[in-house]
Amino acid sequence: MPSYILALDQGTTSSRAILFDHSGRSVRTAQNEFRQIYPQPGWVEHDPRDIWESQISAARRVLVDVSASEIAAIGITNQRETTVLWDRATGEPIYNAIVWQCRRTAPLCETLKAEGFDKVILEQTGLVTDAYFSGTKVAWLLDNVPGARERAERGELAFGTVDSYLIWKMTGKHLTDVSNASRTLLYDIRRGVWSDEILARLNIPHSVLPEVKPSSGVFGETSLFGVPIPIAGVAGDQQAATFGQVCTQPGMVKNTYGTGCFMLMNTGTDAIQSKNRLLTTVAWKLGDQPTQYALEGSVFIAGAAVQWLRDGIGLIDNSAESEALAVSIPDTGGVYLVPAFVGLGAPYWDSFARGTITGLTRGTERAHIVRAALESVAYQTRDVCDAMGADAHLPLTTLRVDGGMVKNDFLMQFQADILGVPVQRPQIIETTALGAAYLAGLAVKFWGSLDEIAGQWAVERTFEPHMSADQRESLYTGWKHAVGQARA
């Protein structure tokens, strides 16, 4: 009887592999960072070969001293929207992957909005017209890489988000799951098909698109580890984290604090159309069961702000230092940092906003700026939370959190304070990989039911709000003013 599920968690800055046992416990982890490429301001790329090599290396490392025959299945979760175009014959990418953070297609998005075509996109995909998503990235590649359009029209090229590229490398099959398809700007989420109308407007041939499968189900087998192992679960990272947090009932909400910050509310089989500039997205599909949907608010810069403090301007030596500096002072002294380094995501969707620090005085010190960077993550989450409550008409009562930043107790307490609701940190904070494992494990009967999975979720710590309502709203009013400055 196999003992483990292998989860491959391909993220924006690193690739990880984690082995999970029947209890949902992580028993072994390997991680490899890889190169970030910034060709010009606002552009972000990855070399797909770096993605693949870092991911397969991590997988091989966690399987040292573990027989591949002990692996029941592989689950894949991935940075979403990042776009790869490769040669079907050789598997070689024809250009670097264009990362979800990249803003190079903002002018095309503005053109689509001016035409009014953004209304078609919103109605069919549930997404706002923004450079964040894959569709305009594919169009850019076809228009700007010499010979790409002609080769695509001859059926020689394949497009995929990172999950699709990894599946191709592992099985030779051109597939994606419904959650990743829903993030391309090309997929009709209610009809469950690629949109002919959007493809025609962006001049993208059908031949480059992958086949769309349920999130939990067998995609194929890989023999890269010595014996055939089924790939049985695939989901975009935020949908996987929502599943790993066992937010399987309508109204349940989780927030992931990684490079960016992503809040999802399960809305069940109802694809709620947002009136507050949130995204309507596919959450997952389990086998032949009905598709599940979610409302999502996407914040582009969260952990990346701390990375910028460290690598960009050298205010800290490591991420852990940010918490110590934040608690060394009682407040930011009126300083706000709006980390709009690549524009602002939900609910603003302003590609042209830029990073701004307001409230600086001669008394401002390093700690004030560091604390303001951490607080900005909580403020951005509040922005999204308020919009989500208005859309779903469901008040937030508890927030489940996960991702690397939730280790920061200061941030979690400030988040509870600025929201005015308890924040629950689970015992397993790497819920993105766990969600991919759960999806794969359900497909091969490693776990028998959603109820069995739900029984494994446990709280490590609950952060209760302590701030007065007056103070909370005063601070948040200051944040909204600072955002106005960034957008101006």
C-alpha cells in the first residue's frame, strides 16, 4: 500500500516538493530558488528551463531513500497566469515565460477597455481586463516573437500555464485543469469551454490551447522516478490553498500570504458576478461533480515588499528581521508604504499606480518604513475583504491564513486588528502543496472523502483583534489616502 502523496509546488520564486502522509502531515520537503529576470521596468520573466530543472531537482531530493513505489500519486500546484509557449516537437520554449506580475501588456488591455471588449471578457471569464492574466501575454508572444504566429497557426506550438508545461514535461500530454484555465482570460467559466469570441479578438489559434480536465482526476502517468506514478491532482496555487484550508463550504474564506496576497471565498456552484471589482473564478472540479466557484481578490505585492526591503534597498538583512523591527516601535509614526511596484490589483486594478511612501518626517527611521511595509499587506487584505463582503452579502467572521508570511506574529495580529475578526493560523501553513496533495489523493482513493480531509485541519493559533474600532478606522482612512497618492 503506497504511503505518500508527492506534491509539486511550483511558485514564483522557488520550486518545492513535499511528501505528505495519510494524516496530511508533511514528512519531507525540498526547495530550490530560481532566477528572476527583469528585462525592463514593469517586465518580469522566468526561464522555463529554470522552472523545470528546479522543480524536478526538488522532487528527486525528497525521494532520496523513498521508493517511488511508495508514492500513490502526484499533485501539482503552480504560480498562475505565468505564460509559456513551447515547441510541440522538441518541448523547448520559444521565449522566456512571461510572469503573472509582468505589466508589458497593459497598453493592449487599455485598448480592449476602450473598445468595450472588457465587458465581454468579464461576462465570460469572470475576470477584469488586466495584464495580470495569460491571454494578453499569449497574444504578445505571438505578435512579438519572430515566426511565432505562423508556427502557431501550423499547429507547431503549445501554450500553457506552468502546470501545463510541467505535465507536458512529465507525460508528453498537453493538459491543464479547470482552475488554471479559468485564469487565462480565454475560458468561459460557466459554459466550461474556451471562448471563441475572445480567442478571435486576441487572434489566438485554438491549436495552441491545452485540453481542460477536472482538478481531481488522473491526467496521465510519469515514469521519471523509476516506476509509473499517476498525476492525479492539479490546481492553481490559490485554489489549491483554499482546498488545503478545507474551505469546501460556501462562505468560507482563506487568505494566502506569499509573493502576492490572495483571498478566496468559496461560493459553491454559484459563479457570483462581482460588483466591486473582484474576480469570479473556478475554485475546483472534483471528478464528475459540479464545478465549484469562488470570489477572489488578488494583491500583487505582499511578501515581495519584504523581499524589496532586503534585496532592493537593504533595510533588512533577512525577512525575519522585519518582525523584530516592527515590534520595536509602537506605530509607524504616520508613515504608509503602498507597494504598487507593478500597479495595484483588486479592487483597484490600476496598472499605472506606482510604489509610494507617504508621511515621511525627519523623525522617520528604518523601523517605521519596515513596519509600514508589513502593515501594507494587512491594509490591502482589508481592501479586498470589504469588497468581498459587499459582493457576497456575507460578513467575514473568521479568516483562515496560510503562506510563508503567516509566521510573522506581528503581521497576523495587525491583520486581526485591522479587520476586526479573528485570524486562524493552521498547524500546517503550507496549505498550497497540501491542497494539491488532497486533490490527487482523493482521485486515487488515498483519502476516502472530503469529510476525512476536513478532520485533519487544525488551528495552531488564533489571533484575536484588540484594536478599538475608532483606531482601526482612523488607520485605515490614512491608508486609503496613501493609496490615492500612489494612484495619482
